Amino acid sequence: MTQTQMQIIFLIITFILMGIAFGLIYGLKPSFKTVFTVACVLCVISEVTKTLSCMEFDWIETYNASGEVTKELVPFISMAHVPLHLCSIQILFIFLVRFLKPSNARTIIVAFMFPTFIIGAILALALPSNISFTNPQSYQYFFYHGMLIVLGVYIMTQKEIVIQPKHYFTTLAILGALAFASIYTNSMLAHYDYDIITGDFDLQYITKFFFIMQSPLPSLFVFTEKWHWYLYIVVIIIIACVFIGLLYLPVFIKAIIKKVKIKDKSCATSN
């Protein structure tokens, strides 16, 4: 079975589970706190599953007190699986929103979460890699991102926390800050070979957190000149502004309608 065929099957299963989740949320109408409590539990299960599924083992040489060399088998996970992607970082925000008291800061985080949940998860589901029915990580990958979409839609429709047009700009600011920070994290986790004779560094591997350093579609976007990367950054900034703006469109429309109603009411009162 090809990767595309397996992706379609995983997507079908994910959509079915998402439908069940939507049915439970809008049928039972749990509180915001309850929804995020469940989300926290699912995040823990998801991250534990991913970590154990990605665990690798390799031999390292160690020295005992007498100087003798011994080999020891130690576990590790690849740098690519460190939870620094946009969707993985959301786990921290989910816990913050669940346990923080109602405040302006909490509202700003929630306002950031709903568009980035939906956009990030859709991109992840559209661009999976190394899918396998025998690897638990494949199930975790699809189900976790499906959960993010459900949470994103729920945040858009819930009424406990009011999202305002100004939060569009705070969302872009937070996303921009995280993306800029990822330049440092990607660089710190990159693997270089150092040539002692020439003093040059030869880049062998670099992580793809936030897809700042490399495109998620290397077959379509290959950087061969420095200006290619700068152009790529400009393009993804524009795309982020547009797509987040589209998800914020109901918020803008609602605010305009409310403003018009207040103005009409004020005019009617004055007359």
C-alpha cells in the first residue's frame, strides 16, 4: 500500500473521530474548562505515545574509574521529534489556558490558539511523512492534529471567552515571535562538521521547526541563492496574514455588526 493510500485511510478515521468529538461537544455542551481538561489528558497521552514510539537505542562508549572502555546501550529520540513545531508547542498553551485564571493574557493565548490550531493542523494532515499502520506514532500524529482542529473550531464557536478584532494583531505578533525564536532553536540543533584545516563549517542536518529554515515542500521550493530564502520568508508572512485573517473574518464581521447596532440605537435614542 502506498503512502498516499495510507494517508487517505488515516484521514477517514480521523474525520470520523472528529465528527464524534463535535457531536459530543455540541450535544453535551460541556464547559470550556471541561473541554480543555479532556484536551490536557489527550495531550499527555499523545506526547507519551509519540516519545515512546520514536525512541531509538544506540551504543555509546563510557569509561569506568580504572579507565577501561565499556559500551552501554542508551535510549534517545531524534531532534526532529523534539516538541518545538507549532502544533507541538500548543500543548503548553492548552495547559496554560486550562489552569490560568480568566485574564487578558489568557484571552490573548486563546485568540492565538484557534487560527493556529486549524491552519497548522490542516497543513500537518496534508503533509505527513513516514506513515505506517504498525507504528503508533502515525495514529498519534493524525489523531492529535484532528484534536487541534476540533479545539480550534470549538474556540471559534464558544461564548465563554470573547475574541475581538484586536486579537488578530496579537496573534500575528505571537506567531512572529515564535517563528523568529525558531531560527535560534533550529540553528542550535543543527549538525555541523568542522574542518580543522580550513576552519569551515559544513552543515549536515538542520531541523524544520516552523519551516523557517526550509520549506515544507522542498520539491517546489529549493533555495539556491540567499535572496530565495528572504523571498520565501516574505511569502509565508503574507500567507500567514491572509489565512489567519480569513479565520478572523467572523470576528471582524461580528464586531462591525455590533458597532452598527450600537450606533443605530444611539441615533434612535437621540431622536
